[in-house]
Amino acid sequence: MQAGSICFLTVLREVNPLAKPNFQFQKRQKELEKKRKQEEKRQRKLEKTPERPAMNPDEPLPPPGEVPPA
């Protein structure tokens, strides 16, 4: 730095001695990250679970406790 030059940060500190953190921005970023993680988790669950065959509405339902034929 040259003698007599003014540092931008020095000027900024003189104008606003204590810069406040932007909590709304931080909160929004945290919410977006949480949603992204939930979506990734949902996608992983969908990939794991096997697809069930569609039920025929004309076919009667099996009695409770009985496994339907494949």
C-alpha cells in the first residue's frame, strides 16, 4: 500500500462501524439446503422401493392377512 492511500475497508468501517449479518439471507439459504436434502432423500427412497403392479378394480380384494397371488 502506498503512503497516503485510503483502504476501502477503512472507509467502510468508518461509515458503518459494525456491519450487521443478514439473518434473513442465512435463514433462506438454510431452508433451501434443507429442502434440497429432503428431495434427495425422497428420490433415494423412490429408487429403493420396487414398483407395485396396478390393481385391477374388477378383481376382488383378498381377505385381511392373506397374501394375494403374484
